Amino acid sequence: QVQLVESGGGSGQAGGSRRLSCDAAGFTSSSIGRAWFRQAPGKAREGVAAIYPGWGNVFYDDSVKGRFTISRSNDKNTVYLQMNSLKPEDPALYYCPAASVPPIGGHWFLDSLFRHWGQGAQVTVSA
């Protein structure tokens, strides 16, 4: 049984920073990889950052590259998303699914890779 709990959501200032945390319970620590997705109202869910230790470690969507950083704790149970230089486009519900299937062809954010999802953490940005 795997449970994922996202935290750290809330309102951030435009141009400011915020850090999200994702605590895992169960067998998530042995997963293939971890990722952060986000979904804004009326938009499709999109991957923003991923960590796959066996495939070159970290990967980012161009929309957040240089601003966001994904990392994990030493015990591998917690994954973080450091969000810097927040933009009006960043508000969304953020998820941290665990990948149970190896990525194929460098596609780090395929929905089929992720079997376990949490409830998400809401992030808003105030201008």
C-alpha cells in the first residue's frame, strides 16, 4: 500500500519562492522515480519536474527550468519542489506521483508511468 501526501501549498508572491513537500508511505521509496505534476483549472495536467536515479537523475519541463528544483531526502521518503521566481502561470494543483514503470524514450511524464497519486497541494500566486 502506497500513500502520497503533498504539503506546502498556499499563496506565494509573484517573483517569490515556495517549497512543496511530498511525504511517502508504504513502498514508494522503492519506486522507479518521482515527479511533480500540476494542473490548473481548465487545463490538462502537465509534468514539471522528475527525478529518475537510474536515467540521469533530474528532468524539467521548459516552463520551469531554471526556476524550479526537484530533490529528495536521504531516506528517499520525501520529495521536494523548490519553486523560485514564481510567475502568474504557476498557480495550480500540484501532485507528486510515484513512477512504477521505467520511462521509455526519454518521456519522463507519461501518465502510464505513474500508478500512485496523492490529493495534491494548491498553489496560488499573488501579484
